[in-house]
Amino acid sequence: MRKPSPGQLVATAIAITVFGVVGFVSGTYGSALVGETRHLGVVGKADSSVDSLKARYRRPTMIPFPKDNLYTPQKLALGKKLYFDTRISVSSAQSCASCHSPAFGWADGLAVGVGFGMAQLGRHSPTIINAAWGEIFMWDGRLANLEEQALGPIQSPGEMNMPIDQLMERLNTIPEYKPLFAAAFPGEAMSAKTLAKAIATYERTVVSQRAPFDDWIEGNEKAISEEAKRGFVLFNTKAECASCHEGWNFTNDGFQDIGLPSEDVGRGKYVPGVVKMQHAFKTPGLREISRRGPYMHDGSLATLEAVVDHYDKGGVERASRSDLMKPLGLTVQDKADLVAFLKTLTSELDPTAMPVLPR
Amino acid sequence: MRLPSLTLVMLLGLSVGALGANMTIMQKGRMFSSESITIKKGETLTFLNDDSVPHNIMSTSPGNDFNLGSQPPGASTDVTFKEAGDVAVICAIHPRMKMTVKVTE
């Protein structure tokens, strides 16, 4: 572990002497010289009128695809078959859809996922809805993009347990896959890379549908109840939900320890020297939320009411807990309003047609 | 791209904290006010949280790594870079916040 330099110690001493505050100097990060932290109180107050709040939540009109994996219908068709194909797991019993099923809001309806050998996993299966807008993937952010994510659970010993070379050998023995890969990736060999690109392309097309909330945002005052409208204002003000659940997909993909009493360090495993990353997990979006319980990274809360109660109380106090977590003082009516609002984010999802798989 | 403004610290007269500081990066709306900035080795950059939520600005770039920890709204901290090279600066909390500090000799 690196010791603070004399310069850092001097700077910190000045801070304590002059300002009575300590500039944070990590024991792990310290090559650059960090001075004192001053508190200037220069933060402006955001406009919280309902119209200005609404403007922050408008649905996008296009799905973003990365430049190195642009959309084609051929990639989509191949990706959908791979997504629903149980033969991509070593047991030939699990597909992506086993844990991320359209029947359960593109998750599995369980507290925690079930992996290879029917063993329970440590975390709740996240939905793939609106993954196209994701900045970073997995609860702990260990994978950088959807292409990497697609290959993660396939190879993970605890999940699908399928070595990638073995998977490509198996797919090569299924004759009808060859022309599908050739159409999706002309001139390229069947490979882990093209498989990942196809699955990611399909996943990017899984988008939450128009919910009552969207109709309200666009001017239909009758689309949601008065209770839900009050809940929307609370969500953005007193309850401070929108500090993290912001924008049309209701997440900024940030990592926060929200004080759940779990031993899991989450993001902390990948950013070990940063206090606020211990027990921190990625903020999930809230679209189609009524279909996605149980809730939280560990599936520990069964209902939206329980989730709102947790935030009202503030969770376990510890150094890593987000500075945004604190008792909120919500009334019974506030909590009911918030839940009513959250339920307006769920659409009448169209059924998803199962693909016929290559043989 | 918005240009970095002169530090508010100087304007507010907190001269002890502003020694050597000449440029400020702000964080409003979960965005750095610059994607890239060039400074000389030994110069100081001020990270001012003018946003409504805490940030955790840090870098793991060798020779210039640092971690400001949780920086509440309204807080301002100076960082002096000692080695030449590109420094990747992020917010640990908000992965969409990324910028590069180019430190020249």
C-alpha cells in the first residue's frame, strides 16, 4: 500500500487547520497530490415544476446501436434464435431466456437466479429491458458492453458453464445455423465474436413499450391517476428517487450502496480502494417494474411497497452507504403515491413469439 | 464542448486553497464540464461538484492516480498532477462521467 507523500500530509494538515475538513486521501490512490476540500455552497437549485420534470422523461425515438455492431435484420433473426436456444448451455437445458424471460418482464420472477445444476446464484437476475441504453453491464459493472455481457453467463461455471470453444463446435454440428451466421456476418467465420454480436443485437431490440406514464408525459392528463401524479413529484423531490433513477429509463447506471444488509461487496470487488463502491450495485431502470419482482440485487424485497419502505428508512448505516440514503420522513400517503406512480411505468407488453430453432 | 472556466475559488477569495490552481472541472448534470483538458506537469486542476448529488472523482492512471472519495454538492478539491501523460479521470459512482487530463512536460 502506498503511503501519502509529505506533500499530501502537508495539504491535509492545511485543510484541517484552515477549514476544519479533511481532503480524502486514499491509502491506495495517491500519486497525484490531493489538496484540501472546500465547501463553497455554490449549488444552484434545479427547476422542479411538473412541466420541467416531465421534459426529462420523454422516450427516445431510436434504439442506439454501436458503430462496430450496427443493426441488420439478419443479425436480429440469428440473435433471437441463439437467445432462446438451450443448446448454448453445457447441459442443453438453459437458454438466455431461462433467466431473462419475456414472461417475467425479461427476468425470472425469482429472488435470485438459478444456474448450472439448479444451484441458486448469489444475485437477482436483472431484466434485459432497455439494455441498448446501458452504459456498463452486470450488477457489479464488470462487463463493458452488451457483446461482452452476452458471453459472460454462457461461460460462467455457475451459470451455463459452457466453454466457448465447445459451444462453437456444438453450433457447427447444427447445419441450419451455418447459413444464418453467413447471412448475418457475410465473409466472417462462425465465432464467439459473431455469436456475441448477434445476441447483443437481439437484446437491443427488447425495449419497454409505451406505458400510461408516457401518455401522461405527452399530454394526456387522464392517462394516470392523481395519486400517481403526486407520486411523480415526490419521486423527483422529497423522496429523491430521481437522484439515481433518472431519465426516460429511470437509471443513470450509477453504483450506490443503498444499505441492504448483504455481505456482497458488489462493485467493490472491482474498485477495491474506494469506500463508496463497497456494497454498491448498479442502479436498475424502472420500466415494466410491476412485472419484475422480487426486487433489489439480492431479491430481498417482495413488493414495491417494501422497496419504498426501505428507502424511507434509509438502510444499514455504514461508511460505504450512499450519502443520498437517509430517512426520508415519508407519510403513508406519500408511500402510496410513490407506488401508484411506479405502477404507471408498466406497459401492456405484447407477447413475444418463440423462434423455431435450427436443427 | 464547453471550455473550463477560471476557478471560482479565486473569485471567492479563498486564496489558501487556490495556490497553483488555475482551471476548474465542474460536474453538473452528471457530466464533466470538459471531455479533455491539457495542463503542465505540476499544475493543479480543481474539481468542483456543482451538481445536486455526490460524486467520487478518481483515476487509476499510473503516476497520477488519486481518489477524492465522496465529494458532496458544493465541494471543491484541487489535484496536482506530478507525471506527464494521459490521465483517465472518472466518477466511480457515475460510469457515464469520463474525461482525459493530458499532462505535458
